Amino acid sequence: MDINTLFLLVGGILALLATFGLFLKQAGGVRKKNSTSAFALFPLTWIFAVLGYFLVGFFISYGYHFFQSATDLNAAQGYQGLRFFFLASLACLIPAILTSALAERAKFPAMVIASTLLVTFIYPLLEGTLWGNLSWINGQTGILQSWLGLADFHDWGGAVSIQMLAGFAALGGVLVLGPRLERYSKDGKPLEFVPHSPLLYSVGNWLVALALIGIAFSRYAGDLSKATALVPMNILLGIVGGGLAMFLRPKENWHIRQNSILAGAIAVLAGADVFHPLAALVVGLLGGALFLFSYRLITEKIHLDDALGVWPLHGLVGAWSGIACGIAGYTFLGGLGGVNFLSQLVGTIVVALVATAAGLAIFYALRVAGALRISHDEERLGLDIVALKMEHIAEETKKK
């Protein structure tokens, strides 16, 4: 095994750990009656995401399929297989992000269907454009060059193609699904729900943020001559910047403030390979601040019941990452250059529109089919009882 395949193997394992961290966070962030079911979605959505990406998604992105002999698949030490392992593991972040926004009131089959469709069809179009063999945004025949005469879109760590895609698709789901029961009082004030375990919530955040360092560095597999220490350094400083943002809202709930750690990492992802470390620190700080202020805004003013703050964290901060790459990546700000602000802005807007439209379409179709939301009685009982049939919890509820 050469160093390239080793990078892919380690990167894929870290991506799966990041997925595990997001579901750990979800299990800690919901109420106790939904905690086990929140984590039960981990293997369920993971299985179908990998299957869809294996059968369809990888071919859309890279033009390579696995319907051939094992001898052919084993060429070059099975490099394409390990490449699939790494990229499929990355794709599994999408259902982990998506389901977190819809927690406590969406049906299991609906979340599995929605996340599988995104990973199988929508995500490969973006991934294939940025990293693969498609050119509907990038390349000589892409929108940015042939229509607008701009440079290619840059998204090194998947802040836009993964984080933002899932975040804006989740926004579509939240809009269609509506808030949880009793989330808002009759006069419109948000009622705080006590999370099952703020500790699990925060551990999940940290696990994902730290895993992103290794995941982003693993993107150099296949061309290690371009590998630079800027990637791990910049993401680490982005995390530090996000951590500093916690002090901007000292009265915010502790577990909510912890999200700024992950926000700092996501903010730096798109330009991690071109930023100066000082720029990464500032971009991470602004990413953390963006999450903390936008989370309260959408919860209290816009009345979007995003259970774990997915849209502000992954969607809005992911968008900031794409745009920030076109600002802090310029050489006059200490970056390596090769980026263009208009390209980053246009590309980010296009992805936001595509992802939101996909989320609205998928979840509206599920609602029309009567397959989206559990009943009010089931929501009061909790998904641990309704979906997992954990009857001992029902008995405990009756005693109380």
C-alpha cells in the first residue's frame, strides 16, 4: 500500500467518525424520549447512503462503476475502491446533518428516503463538478467560464458541496415539516426544550471539528506533491477562532455556544489550502459569530424550528466559507491566490438555490404522500416508543 491509498483509508475512517460524532450530537441534543431513536438513524441512513453512492452516485461524479471483475477492481492496489471508500464516507455526513434538523417529529422512512436521494443524485452533481468529471459550474464549458468568464469555483474541504448542500436541503425540510409541538407559545415566544445530554452534544461537535482536519488533508491523496501544511494549520486556527466567538454571547446556552467550535472549522474548509493562518483565524471567528447570532435570529424572529441549528451551522457558515475563500484567498491578504470573489459568490448562490429547491421538492413530495411527519400523539410519546417500540419507556412515562 502506497502513501496515497493510506491517506484515503485514514481519511475515510475519519469521515465515518465525523458522521458518528454528528449522530452523537443529535442524540445528546434532543429530549430524552427521542435520544435513542436519534442515534438509531446512524446505521439506517448510513447503509442506504453508501448503497446509493455505490450504485449510482460515484459513477455520476467520476464516471467509474464497480460492475466489473474483481481483477479489474484490484488494479493499482484497488485505488478506485479506496477512493470510493473515502468519498462515500464523506457523503455519509449529509444524512447526519439533514436528520439533525428534522429530529423529534419526522418519520424514519422519510429521513432515510430524503437523505438517500440527496446522496445518490444531488450531491454527486456538485461533487462531480468540483472534484470529478462534470463541468456544469467549473471547467471550460461550465457556467462560470463559458457564461461569465470567471475562474473556477474553489471548495477544498467540501464546505459548500457537503456542509452547505445538506444545510440548505435541511432548510427545505424544516419549512415543509413545520415546528415541533409546543416549540412556540401562543404569543410566538420560543420555548426551550431541555437537551438529553449537553455533554454528548458538545463531544459530538468536537469530534467532527477535529476529524475535519484529517479529512481535508486526505484530499491530497493522488497528488501529494501539492500537499501543504497550511490545511491542518488553517483548520486548527479556524477552530480557535470559532472558540473565541463563544465569548461574544456569554449568556447563550452552553451547549449551543459549543457549536461555534465546529462553525470555525467549517468556515475555513473551502479555502483551507490557500489561506494565510491569520486569515483563517479571522474567518473562523466570523464563522462562529455568524452561527451564534443567526441561530437566535431564526429561532426567535423567523420561527424556524431547526432542532439542532443545522441551517445556521452547516448552511449559512458553509456559505460563508465559500464566499470567504474568494476574499481571504487573495495574495494581497496573504493567501496563495488562484481564487475569484465573483466565482465564489455565484457558485455559492447556485448551490444554495439547488439545495433548497431539492429539499423543498423531496420533503413536499413526502408530505403529500403522508410519509413525512408523525402524528401529534406520537410526537408527545417520543420516537423511542413510536419507532423503536421501547415499551419500558412507555411504562416509565405512565408512572410519572
